Amino acid sequence: MPWLHYLAYFFGGAFLANAIPHSVSGLMGRAFQTPFAKPPGEGLSSSITNVWWGFFNLVVGYLLICHVGDFELRSVGDAAAAGLGALLLALMLAHRFGRFNGGNL
């Protein structure tokens, strides 16, 4: 069953990475894309919505990493699974949202 733990850590890392832009945008009082905007993922949501969405992502990431299996930060496999999830989601979101925010040069 350890592969299921790695899968949980992978998605936990992805959720934690997704928490960052939403939380930061919300804390700065800026609108940012969320799944709740119109159109979903393209329109802007309020800073309050982004704080809630960022917090939700943080909680899910925490639950997947800290409450599935026995995550050990010093374990290369555990850290690599979480890090790979965070990296892949970050790259995907940078490409997706770069067209809205001037990042795709």
C-alpha cells in the first residue's frame, strides 16, 4: 500500500502549492481566478473568496500529507512525491494563468 501514500503526498503537495497564490492574493486584497468565478478558472473572484479557497487547499494538503501513512520529511521518496506534485501543479498553473496575467512571454 505505500504507493497509495505516495499518491496522497503527490496530491497533498499539489494542494499546498495551490494554496499559495490564492492565500497571497486574498491577503493582498487582490482578485484572482478561482473555480467559482464566471467563467470558472478564467474570471476573477474576490479577495475573500481567494482567502477561503487558499485555506481550503491548505487544509486538504495538510490532511493528505500529515494524516495518510507516516510522512517523513527526511525520506527522499516522501519528500519527492510531495515536491513533484507541487512542482507539476505550479508549472501547469503558471502556463494556464500566464495568459491572463502577462506571464506567458
